Amino acid sequence: MLTRMRWFFYGAISTIGATAYVVVKVRKMRERLTPETVARASALGVANLMEFTGRRLAGDRARRIQVLQASDERSHT
């Protein structure tokens, strides 16, 4: 019986500690959440997406050119 009470006590204490930790983290995040930081994060996200898309398209184009060159070489021999 004492073992169950001890584990219940440990669970309750850890739940209270975890809840307090999350509440503090959420408060800090809310303080940092300003329109400027949201706009900056959005702009960085869009810029990263554009860069990724450009690299992807450039890689696709390079692969297509290699395939076309290889098929031209095969057709001429």
C-alpha cells in the first residue's frame, strides 16, 4: 500500500513540476511573440522555401540535360 502511495506522490509531484515548466515556457514565448518577430519568421520561411525550390529546379534541369545528352550520344553511334 505504501508503494502505491509513494508512486502516486511521485507522479503528482512530477506532473506539477512539468506543468509549471510548460507554463513558464509559454509565458516567455508569448512575450517574444511580437508582430515584428512573426513577420521576420514568415519572411525567413518564404525565403528558405524559394531557395529550396530554386535549387530543386536547377537540379532537375541539370539531370534533364544529362539525360538528353546521353540519349543524343546513343542515337549518333
